[in-house]
Amino acid sequence: METVIRILEPIHIAFKAGQEILKVYNTETVNVEFKGDESPLTIADKRSHHLIETELVRCYPRIPVISEEGEIVDYAQRSKWHTAWLVDPLDGTKEFIKRNGEFTVNIGLIENGTPVLGIIYCPVQDTMYFASSVIGSYKLINCTQNLQKIDTENILLTLSQKLPIATNREIFAIAVSRSHFSSDTEDYIQKMQELHHNIELVTSGSSIKMCLVAEGRVDVYPRLSYSMEWDTAAGEAIVKYSGGKVLDSTTNEPLHYNKEQLKNPFHIATKA
């Protein structure tokens, strides 16, 4: 039986986490640490993680949280979880450090290994993408102003745009990672060039690329490099409930979440 979560509360949590990140982003210097896998970590990651985990546990005490910056529970225990939050408190830390604005807050809800809800907040753009199996996928702009007016889900949906958004684009567009561009991605782009002849590459950081697929601004996003479940759970929900797909590039099957190893296979997100 599917867990029904009213999406407005986790949207507010994502927004508040984004504001914590911006407090650090707008300071003159940001100290950077490096984790065991050489990925960067800042005080903004830690503050966002603390806020999200605290609020999710308070609001949904029966749903466990898997966060990039939290302690990962042993699989013997996790394997019993029917439902869980998958959180990346600051997706795109490299972009945060570069100060190009292309970073996000990702909150996804999975059930039986499948995303059923996703929220991606882009603090610099002040834009929220959100989706669930109940309502579909949406985009809300000017969140700082609009969220003050929103106290019901009906108002939220009225002020938001349903995804995908119709475009007159004729060129086949491919989203590519600003920081994780691989030789496999180059090969994929070459194949698309041969197939579609006229293509456009849209470069961006973090899970924004998934949002571009859901929005219809690009046709496909090949993630043919390293990623973790918390990088994609929210984005997959937003793509899926806009009518798109996120599939394993080898098996052509949907991704599965809360695996023993939380690393994703290479995958491709498409708008249809």
C-alpha cells in the first residue's frame, strides 16, 4: 500500500534548507573539507543535512532517513525498510564552491525501492520542482515570495506550472554534467549526433539536469558516470511523474533504491 505524504510540508523543509545554504553561499569565504572518496564537503552541506534530518524525523517519525551526510545504517536493517527518505542536502557541492548557482536540495521518498515523491529546490534560482504519484510533476518559481501565500496543496498547485511545459523546440537537446563528463557520455553524444544530426548540448550542474528533462527543455540526460541513490531519487520522481523515464543504460530497467550498495548504475533520463 502506497504511503501518501502531503507534499507541502517537505517542500517547506527543502526551502528552509536552501536558505541555510544561501547564508553560507553569500559569505566571502567557504572552507572546504574532503571526504574519503575525495568529494568536497562544506559547512553548508552539514547545516542543510542537520535541518532536513531534524525536520523529517519530527514530521515523519516512522519513516527513516538515508542522507549523503548522515550515518548509513547497515543493510541488514535497511533491507527491512518499506519506505525511506533519500536526501542529498546539497547536491552539486562543486558548483556551490565555484559559486555558479547550479546546486540543489534533493528530498526523495522511496517505497519498495521506487521513488513516489521528489522535491528539488534550486536556492539561487529560487525555483522548486516537486512531484508525487498522486499529483504529478510541477515547477514553482519565486519560492521566497510564493510560499508565504501557500497554506494548502490546492493553492500550491494553482501557483505552480504543471510539467512538462510545452515548447516549440525542434533541435534534439541533451543535458550534460558540468563536473562529471565521461568518455561514455562522449560516445553517447556521438551516437545521438548520428541519429538526430542536429543536436544541442545543455550543460548544468547537480540534479537540475533531471528537472530540465521533466520540464521538456531537453530530450535526454545520460548519466554515464558515478552517482549515488540520493543524487537521483527526487529527480527520478520528478521525471517519472511528468511522463518521462529514468532507466538503467545496460538493462533498460528502472533504477532500484535502498540497495545494499547505494551506488547507481549508469542510467539515462528521457522526457518520454
